[in-house]
Amino acid sequence: VKRAGAAIRRAGTSDLDALTALWLECAADHAAFEPLFTLRPGAEACMRRVLAAQLADLDAAFFVHESAGGIDGFCSARIDRAPPIHPETLRAEITDVSVRAASRRRGIGRALVAAALEWARAREVARIEVRVVSGNALGQQFWRALGFDAFVDVLHRRL
Ligand SMILES: CC(C)(COP(=O)(O)OP(=O)(O)OC[C@H]1O[C@@H](n2cnc3c(N)ncnc32)[C@H](O)[C@@H]1OP(=O)(O)O)[C@@H](O)C(=O)NCCC(=O)NCCS
């Protein structure tokens, strides 16, 4: 874990190609258990634009893990604001985390999330959320191992 943490840095626009490739891999993983995540033709160019916008967003941050073979994992987070109705007006959300299959189970995912949590804490955020597909057994185990618990159930139905 210590080694994984040492190879983590904040990402910038020069990482756009690597982030796009990793994001597409993550989407392909998800498409395997949920057809809603299937990629359309042209998805790559579209996602590249979405990621470029997120990279430019001051309320968002990307972290990458770099090993000899290049970037093999990333995590993105953003800050959300709410009107002053409830005590909490600021929260963070992990928008994506993905580690290349060959690099998994070495603490990289954990270290990437730790970097995102540190970033959020430094911005006075006291709570962070993540959306994880119910059928993503790997993701479910990962988030629970990192101390995350179920909070809101998102229910859906076909029309
Ligand atoms: C989820 C993911 C990011 C984890 O990355 P990783 O670098 O392998 O994770 P780590 O090595 O830091 O694992 C941290 C802990 O999570 C749990 N965990 C991770 N992979 C697991 C697996 N295959 N089975 C059971 N528990 C697992 C373990 O408790 C692990 O701690 P341990 O290795 O000390 O037992 C990676 O598997 C991935 O990219 N999956 C596909 C994309 C995805 O589903 N992302 C999450 C969507 S919300």
C-alpha cells in the first residue's frame, strides 16, 4: 500500500489519452454485467470531451497511479454544493475509480481513493459518496473494505 501511494499524483490535461483509455476499460467491465453501460460507436471521442471538461473543473480532481508500464489506475472525485437547508452544504463524490486488471489487488485502488479523500478533506468536506451498481460484486466488496456503507438505494424499473 505504501508503494502504491508513492506512485500516485494529481492528473492534468496531458493525461487525457490515458484517462480516456482507462475509463473505456472500466465501462467495458461494467457492460459485462449491465447492458446499460454498453458503449456506442463514437463513445471514445465523446468521453474524451467529458473528461477534458472534468479536468478543467475546479471542483473536480483526478488522481492517477503510474508504474513502469504507464498509468494503470485512476480515481476521480468532485465537490457538490447544496443550499443551506440541512446542516451539510458540501459533500464530495467519487465519480470513478478503475485499476487495470493486471495491476489489481496490490493496494492501488485503495491508495487512489485515499488521495481523493485527502483532497476532499482539505476542502472542508466531511462526507463522501460513491454510486456503485448493485450487481458489481467486486465494486461492492472494494467499497465496503474501504469503510463505505449503503446510504441511499437507487431503485429503477423498466417502462
Ligand atoms: C474496484 C477496483 C478499483 C479495486 O482496485 P484494486 O487496486 O484491485 O483494489 P485494492 O488492491 O486497493 O483492494 C482494496 C481492498 O478491496 C477489496 N477487494 C479488492 N478486490 C477484491 C476482490 N477481487 N475480491 C474481494 N475483495 C476485493 C479487498 O478488501 C482489498 O483489500 P486486500 O487486498 O487487503 O484484501 C478494481 O477492481 C477495478 O478497477 N474494478 C473494475 C472497475 C470498478 O468496478 N470500479 C468500481 C466501480 S464503483
